[in-house]
Amino acid sequence: MIRAAPETFTFDTAHALIHDSQVDTTGQYLATCSSDETIKIFALSEDGTEEIRQTACLTGHKSPVLTISWAHSKFGRLLAAGTFSGQISVWREVQPGQWSRVHKDSTHTEMINRVAWAPWEFGLVLAAASADGTVSIHEWDLSSEGPSEHPIRTAFVANEGGVNSLSWGPAVVARSLAVEDREDEQEDNPERRVRLAPKRILTGGGGN
């Protein structure tokens, strides 16, 4: 069976070198980051055509932006970024096309190679992998109406030669995926409720 090649198209972002590009969890927006120290946000067409429109350009990073990650849309439109200088930023769209930096962390001593939001079931939690050999975890308190202003930060040594890659394990254990999620059955039988797996992070890098 011969499958047709997927349709592709290109467009000019007017960036310098692009280090990362990510589509948000709704499939409606694309973010790109570059060695020109900016992040650009583009609105994607709903029908998959080439109608792509830039809606914002995020500046003020003061070094090349190497990695970006969208949070789940249930938390609003949030985008995390990591830079060559070791800075982590979290941006929020406060109005259509208007973005505000709501968090900045400059604790890492070397570049950020990867930022990644945890599965939404764990809450609003961001991990960052750095060339300084550590991974930092930033967790926001969601007990109030919205995320707390300042997250709780923890860190651990992952790869002494630098952490180059990072990913989260799934939030739902495999055996829970087969559980029927009808509310009446879950209420009648608590054992059938979907259970969350422990938080797990996989890293890769240099050193022992």
C-alpha cells in the first residue's frame, strides 16, 4: 500500500536561526524561538491552509532563546522559555495579542537546554534542564482562583556533564486507561477511578 506524502508548506518567520518551534495544545497557535533573542507567536488557520498570521513578538530575553514549551490550555495561554544565559521565563497572554512575563528565574549558571510542562493532571508544574547539570522544578499553587504569583522551586543534580534532554512520564498509569470513566460507575466503585502515576522525569546528558 502506497501512502501519499503529507502536504507541507513553508513560511518566513523573519527570525535569525530558529532553535525551537512548538504548537499549543489546542492546535491554534505556533511559537518559535530564535538566536535573535525573541519568541514569535503565530495564529494557525483552522483548515490547515497556509494562512498563518503573526500575533506577537516577545522580547527582553537578552540572550538567544533555545527552548519553549506550552502549558495545557486549561491553565490559559502560558508559554515557558529557556535561554543561553540560563534564564527561565514564563509568558502569559493577558489579552489577545498582548503578553506579559509573569515569572523569571535566573538561578541556573549555564544555558537552559529544555523546558517542559508536566502533564496537566499534575497541576501547573514546569521542569527545566540546564547545562549546569541540574534540573529545576517550578510548581505553582492552584488552590486559589488562579496560579500563585511565585512558584515553589526545587532542583536536583541529574547529569554532571550537563542535562541536554528532559521529558515527563505520563500522569495516568496504563491499567487506568481501560477504566470506564462514566461518572455513575466511578461513584459506585471507587476502585475504578483513574489513578495518577507518580511524577517521573527522564533526563539525558553527559557525565556519569
